[in-house]
Amino acid sequence: MSVKIKVENLTKIFGRNPKSVLKKLENGMTKDKILAQTGHTVGVDNVSFDVNEGEIFVIMGLSGSGKSTLIRCLNLLNKPTEGKVCVDGEDIVQYNKKQLQTFRQNKMAMVFQHFGLFTHKTVADNVEYGLEIKNMPKEERKKIAEEILETVGLKGWGVKMPNQLSGGMQQRVGLARALANDPDVLLMDEPFSALDPLIRREMQLELLDIQSELKKTIIFITHDVNEAFRIGDRVAVMKNGKMVQIGTPEEILTNPANEYIEDFIKDIDKSKVVQAKNVMLNPSPLVFMKDGPKVAMKEMKSSGISSVFVVDKDRKLRGIITIDDTIKAIQENKTLEDILRTDYFTADPEDYIQDLIANAMETKYPIAVVNDDKKLVGILVRVSVLSGLV
């Protein structure tokens, strides 16, 4: 993956003379002591990280950890005290006012927690606002607004006023407005935290669906560890303005960097975070359609199993066969195709364990994990599903 955003040694200090505090911070003085002695507040302390193109990078932390200050440094709503924010290789901290305006209009958009909609404008006019600022012709921006509203599940709602929409729908409008300019990067500052849990879950899934289609680079802020691990390709945990750990959800769950991370994740519902790809087994042994029943029987006997999945030459799943059916096929001179069964469950590598538990408890065969091309990429046995809960 190519790096889209590179943040280097970023520090943000609030106060009358923030530069005067840098040396104290570099010498190890805590943010509490700096506040007490100088009246300055350290928001972000020497943070560095990369965000890859097309990934959802989640920054999480408790209130006061610096996560919201940090995201506002990425579009210079907060001007960094020190450090670089490089987007496509250019340090935007060095941009003049005109360059920054162009950058915000074209490359980076932001979705806020409290929607930020114009209450006197229709839904469509809200979505078109950024395009209007760019002096795009009315008909062109109207067409774009209609397309984006359909993308976020609001087709036909353009004529409504914001107060006629539910909270979840209003947040969809905020997302649509940000997407209308077709930005490379989307900043999302706790966008779902004001929603009730059910709507919040729906919006998380909606975001993942939109991302699978549009493939934006997204930086997402949250204080909810379950939300962070559910949607993040990688997650960064902040404390006192510093980055404590960066990794995939699986890496953080498996190897927490310190006691703070251990405490942070101890109450997480792992069934909502761990995915099939994290606990699936190698799909071996398996049998190819070109093989006969005798080869299949030998494979099952040597592996001590009573059933085996069958794939074609491209490893696309065709079905499953049992040892009983295979023995019978040999006796009756049948082919593998004659005895293929399809009464098994399948899963996508991205499926969460919580959605597979019922099938794992019910099935008499392993669950086949197949990708979008229907290729068999792994198998899930009951123990591997249940072990994902602990």
C-alpha cells in the first residue's frame, strides 16, 4: 500500500506562546506540570504515524487524550506548533491561505459529531453546498447530490428539510456533503457518538459498505473501542497527547503494548471484533474435482477426518464429500460430482465471530470460508469459532 498521509513529530500546544513550551516538553516535563507552571495546554505530543491510501485508520482514546485535537491538525483547523502533515508528499503545514483553501475544497473533507447541517436549507442544498462554493453549475451539482444521496441510502430525500430527518439520516446527509466534493481523504470526528446504539451500528455498517465502493482514505475518531475495532483496518490508541500503540485490531488484542492497553481492551466484546480470517484454519486437506473417490478416501484416511471439501482447478469451492458417500461411490463406480453435498455453511473472511456462532453450533461439517471469487481460503471448526471469544 502507498502512504497517503505521513505525520511526523506533530505537536500542538495551546497558549499565548506555545513555542516557548516545546523545550520543556522535549525534556520530559508532563502536560500537567506544563499547565501548572506555564498555563499552556499540551494537546498533541510528538506524534508520528502513516495512513495508507484507501484504509480506515481509527484513532481512539478517552476524553482528553488528544484525538480530536490531532484530527483538527490534519486539516489545519488547529495549526500545529511543530511537525509535519504530509499529504501525497506535500507538507500542508507550509501552505499559504489560498493553497489551504484549495486543499480543503478538493482533497480533504470532514464529518462532524453534531452533523453541522444548515437548518434553513433542504437536504439536497446541504449536500450541494461545497460544490456551490466552487461555483459549479446548478444542474451539475444537483446531479452529483442525487448520486451521493443514493450512495448513502437517502434517495428521494433531497427535498426534505433536516428537521424532518432522524439523527441517523441527518448524519448520512453530513457524510453525503463531505463526499460530494469527491475528496481523497475523509476525516470523521466521533461522527456516530450522538446516535443511539442501534442506529450507530447501522451507520458503522453503512460506512463500511460505502468504503467498499468508494475506497477513500478515512481517519476516524472514536472513544468506543468496539467501534474502533469493528471498522478500523488499523487502530491507534492515544493517551495524554501521545500515541501508545498502533496496529490492527487483532495485533492489539493479541499483543497489547502495556497495562494501559490491556485495561482499555479488557471489556471488549471480542465476538464483535474478531473475524473469520483471524481464526480460520488452513483449508487442507482438500480434494480437487479431477481426483477420484479413491484419492479422496485416501486423503480423508491419512488425515483422520470424515469429510473433505472439494474444489475445482481454480480452488473455487464445489462442495463437500463424506467418507461414507465416498466408500459407496467406489463400490458403485460413481464420480466425485455424483456425491457432492452442499448442505454446509459458508462465511466471508470479513464476517464477525458473533455472526457465526449459531452456525458453528448447528453444523455437522466445518464452515467453509470463501472470498468474493468463491475460492476456498479457510475452514472454521466449532472450536476455532468459540476460541475467538476468549
